Amino acid sequence: MELRAFLSRRVVTPEGLRPAAVLVDGERIRAVVGLEDVPTNAVQQDFGEAALLPGLVDSHIHINEPGRTEWEGFRTATLAAAAGGYTMLVDMPLNCVPATTTVPALQAKRRAAQGQCRVDWAAWGGVVPDNPQDIEALAGAGVRGFKCFLVHPGMDEFSMVREADLRTALPLVARTGLPLLVHAELPGPVDAATERLRGADWSRYTTYLQSRPDEAELAAIRLMLSLCREYEFHLHIVHLATSLALEELRSARAAGLSVSVETCPHYLHLHAETIADGATLCKCAPPIRERANRERLWQGLRDGVIDLVATDHSPCPPAMKCLEEKSFRSAWGGIASLSVALPVMWTEARQRGFTLMDIARWMSREPARLAGCEGRKGQIAAGYDADFVVFDPETEFTVIADWLHHRHPVSPYLGESLRGVVKKTYLRGTAVFDHGRFPGEASGGEFHQ
């Protein structure tokens, strides 16, 4: 098999951003060498000043197949992922039917994925009140960890858990050594706030924002930190929206608790003051909060309290966003962003003095670590899968539907001017996205260590 060399003046490596050649032998990276050290027998491809980043890893995505492929599916989700520079997705256990809470359900998901995927994928298992007997079996069958909801998730096939359910499940989760990903909102503060809003105008974004107060997140995070202290498991807080929890999370980690935290591009780009009434494409849970809160989340990334950025790509048919009714109460809560998450993040990050090294840490290395695939995914280094994205960080573009590629091309980012364009995406040494095209066959598959 021929040796290939991918050259760039800006390669993001674990040691820093530098001119380098990535030597690829088959599906793996053999070495990263200086431009002057490329073997004479290597077939070269020179990307010049375009940056070479490790393939992005999205550890929080809702693919929805089997069962709700009309919302999204493996084919369309992985097309959007490849276009966005993602080479690995880890699918959440809800929104599909059956939910991934048993081994047979995991096997159904595997059958659904066969032959459809443009990038690699893996699955999280679910923790629900009636499946403690399935937790260790799911771990043995290959899930990368577990997800639970402390508030109703918006559909009945995946039940929320209460403290008593957690106390039954957590010794089993801890025994697997895998992380528990938690949607951290408690229903009490949400229910109380919603009751106070009886008769309010639900076309107004401020009404929705008030209905899911910071306290719902804070109370949930405090509960989970207490349980983490007691049961000694790896706790991961998904889609942190409130900056008010940052200090308590910082203190918990300083005390030695195994806690990691993510936030999402929409919490770092959008803010409540600019969300128009009726703009239900911006509805998600927890909600997008105020500008000052957004800036404190960025500080949380700077300080290392927030480890990673994941999309929480949660698409649905356009009718479910209630675009005509304009009701934040009725609309589905979810934002689809796979194809544009990298430019959204880079647009904001560069303005705050962050670098491509930071982007690679938040969107490649740390999500790969969370999913337990850090030995092969998330870095441009010898022995790793040859997953990388050719990224032009200077070019600006306006988001149009043709850039999105997920099943229903609706997004709150349509019409926005963003900086940074994904030119090509390589999965295990093969181009899966090339200047707007998707060459070759679907070569992605389930990740196995």
C-alpha cells in the first residue's frame, strides 16, 4: 500500500500548530514529520496555508434511527457530519425507537446503521427507571457510557429518573467504569416557574426563558455532585447553559470528584437579547440565556472548568418547530448544527483570542476522551486513525440551506455570516467530503477499540 503525505503550513498536533507532513499508511497515521523530512516515495498532497485539524468528534448527537428516521437518520446525519469536519459521532439513546436501553435495542441500531454512514459512530446507552438489569450488559455490548434525564425529555419512550432510581443504578454504572451523562435540570423549578407563567404569551422568548430558570440546572447539578461524591462514578454534565454553576463545578473538581462538563455552540454564539419573539428555531433545553451568561461560559472554557463543546444536534421535521404558530411552548426543543458548528465556534473563539489548538481540544481531543476512544480518535499523531479536516480559517461565508446537509435544512444559523470553511474531511485516510461533494461509498462504521 502506498505511503501518502498530507502537507500543510498549519497542522494542529499535540505539540502545537506547526508546518508538518502527516504520513498515512492505510487507515492510520504512521508519523507526523517536518516538511523537509517527507520520504521520497510518499505520494504528496499539499494544502498550503489551509489548516489541518484532527477530525472532530461529536459526543452529543441525536441521530434518531431506527424509529424516527423522518426526523434524521444515519445517512443524513453522517453526510452533515462529514461536511462539518466531524469524523466520529456518539449517538444519544433517546429519540430512536426503541430507545437504546437494552442490548436488543443496541443491536437494532447497529442493523439500521449498516451501509449508511459517511463517518464513524458509537452509541451511548440509556439509564431509565426500569433498566438497571441492562446496564452492565449494555457496557459489555459496547456502549461508550450512559445517559439519563432528570426532567421529562419530551417523549415517553425514554423515562426520566429520580433520585431513588439513580441510587439503584449508580452502583452498577460505577462498576462499569463508564461515564454517566446527565441532562441536568430538575422538574420542580421548571414546574413552579411554568405555573407562575399561566396566561403568559408563549410567542415571547422571555416567557420560555423564564419557564426554565437557572435554578433548575443548579439544583440538578448539586444533586449529581452529591451522588458523585457518594458513589464515585464519572459524572458528565451535558449542554451546560447556566454559568452560575461554574464555581461549584470548579470546587468539585478541586476536591477530586470525577466530573467533566460540556457546553454547545448555540450557548456560546447566540444570546437571549437577540432572539426574536416567535423565533422557535432557537428553542432548546436548557434555554439560551443572556449575553453576560454567554461570556461567563467562554470564561469557563478559558479556565478549563468546561472541558468540551458538543453540538446536541437535535433535528426534527419543520412542522414540529411551530414556525407558523410561533409558540415556544409547543415547539420541539432542539437545534441542528452539525455542518456549521466548527465555523460557529471559530467565529466566536477567534474574537476572544482563542486558537485552532483550543478548537481541537474542545471539539476533538476531549470528546474522544469522554467516549473512551482517545487512543485512536481526536488527535493528529502516530498510531491514530487518519481522520482530519482541511479548514480555511480566514474565509467568510453566509449560511444557506445548501450548506446544512441534514435531513431538514432548517437552522437558526441560516443567513448568518460566519468565518471558517471546511474544504475536505478525511476518514481513516479517505476523503468523505471534498469541496461540497461526498466522494466514494459510505465507508463509516461503528467504532471498536
